[in-house]
Amino acid sequence: MDSKELRRVMGHFATGVTIVTTRDASGTPFGLTANAFASLSLDPPLALVCVDKGASCYSCFAGSGHFAVNVLAEHQEEVSRRFATKSASKFDGLSWRASERGLALIDGAIGHIECKIVYSYDGGDHTIYVGEVLHATVAEDGKPLLFYKGKYHKLPE
């Protein structure tokens, strides 16, 4: 299968956009943009995220044992673009707070999900992390940022 064609076809599946965060051993926050995120089970409460093995913060996920998923709001396209880079200064000037577990929760996101990693699986050029949901919150209002066919989109009014 040609990887460019597969990417084009997979791009026809509309997704939400998330920033997945973790921390290193010293507590420094790290994160990346991900749309490979899913709710896995309600009982027990599980979610999964797929992390590119080439991501600069890849090793932090296994070392931390936890991750947080920040579900981005439609006005956070710039945040998504920032975390899609290899820049070391992704959190500079960004409004966020640390959770009780030391995970970065981005202000303005429409949802936050904190997980403890309970399983990890090889997924080719990604690792699939399954997390037990420890805490979740949702904003009372706001619309999600969407990604479709390689572009950001918003829900119609």
C-alpha cells in the first residue's frame, strides 16, 4: 500500500483535534497534537492515544506513566499547529495549568481527560497507549476543532 495514498484516504475520516500531554521525570510538560485518540471502554473507563515513535517527547510517555488529552475548541487552531511542530518551546506563552498529577491542561479546551497508562502496544511507527481514565471534565459550551482532508474545519453555526 502506498503510504501517500493511504494518508489521503484516511484523511477523509473527520476527527476532532487534541493535544496529548505528559511530563518528564523532572515534571517538565511535553505534548503533541494528535487526532489518533478514542474512547475505548466505559466499564472500565479506558481511552487510547497513538503516539508517533519519532515524536521528540515519545520517551516521556512511558517514563511518566500518565497522559492528559486536551480536546481543542474551534478557536485553538494555532495551539494545534504549535504542538504539531518539533519545537521545544510549545508551552511558552500558552495559558495552561498543571493537574493534580502534574499533567498540562490547556486553558480554553472543551474537554480534559487524565489517564494512567495501563497497556501499550506496538503500532508500527506509533505506540498505542491505553489509559485508565482517572478524571475527566468538559466545558459547558464551545465547539470542537475538526480536521478533515488535511485542513482544519469548524462546525457550522
